[in-house]
Amino acid sequence: TMNVQVFDTHVSTTQGQYLHFDVLVTPEQSGNAKHYAQLFLQQQGIDSTGIEQQSCAFCHNEIATPEVTEAISRQGYYILKLQGC
């Protein structure tokens, strides 16, 4: 089993869009959580100039599901889309 850290992420864009998602990483990758959040936002077509406010804070640890484990093994992180994504 893989233990992951969950980073609760909230973003408000200059266009008034609100996004809420979790960044799941292994403890070894926890320092990269904000970077992975930025990558995800870029994939959504939102660059740093379009971000009005962003927080990416450690929330809790949990055991990864097989889907999360596979994604982390492949790309180093997993994004759990919650709102506005």
C-alpha cells in the first residue's frame, strides 16, 4: 500500500472562476505539491497571470487507491478534482 499526503488546494482566477482540488503526493514529493498544482492549472488553460489567489495546504495522510497509486507511479502526483475543474 502507498501512503499519500493530501494538499487541499483552492484557486480563484482573475476571471472569477473558483477551482477546488486536492493534490495527492507521496511524503517524499510533498515539497512539490504547489508545483504540481501549477502544472494542473496550466493543463486547464490557467496560467499564473490568471490566478488571483491560490492556497495549497497540507490536509492529511491517507492510503492511496489503486487509481491514485498508478497515477503517482506514472507522473509523481494525482489530482482529485472537487469543484470547478
